[in-house]
Amino acid sequence: MAEEKTPREITPREVYHVVPNSSGEHWVVSQENAEFKKEFEKKDEAVEFAKDRARKAKLGQVKVHKKDGNMEYENTYGEDPSRSPS
């Protein structure tokens, strides 16, 4: 009988979104699957804050949205986990 292998535990990626607030006058950084939110007056301040948080995570990602809410670009930080068995 073959021994069953358990999959390696994968570290979840910390994903931060930079989006306009409901009035469109400020920018909000929020973390997926978490209660974290912080508002900024300028988009570039929000983006730098989100990138700093993502860089500090073992695996991080920043998704920057346009003022209309559509995706503008995204960056990932840290090494992606290997998908092949060891």
C-alpha cells in the first residue's frame, strides 16, 4: 500500500487593494480577508503605504485600482511557493 503524502502548507499571500473611497475624493488601502483599512488624501501615498506593507509580508501583493474602480496594475513581493512536489 502506498503511503499518502500530505501537501505542504502554503503561506497565504497578503493582498492589499488601493481603491478610491465612496466619494472618490480620497484613497483607501484595505487588506483582503482582514478588517484592516486606512484612508489617504493622495493616491501615491496610499500606493507607497500598501507596497511597504506588502514588502514586509512573507508573500505580499498590491492591486492598484483607477479612480473608476477598474484595475490599473498589480505587484507581487516575496518568493512564490513551489508548486511541484519536493
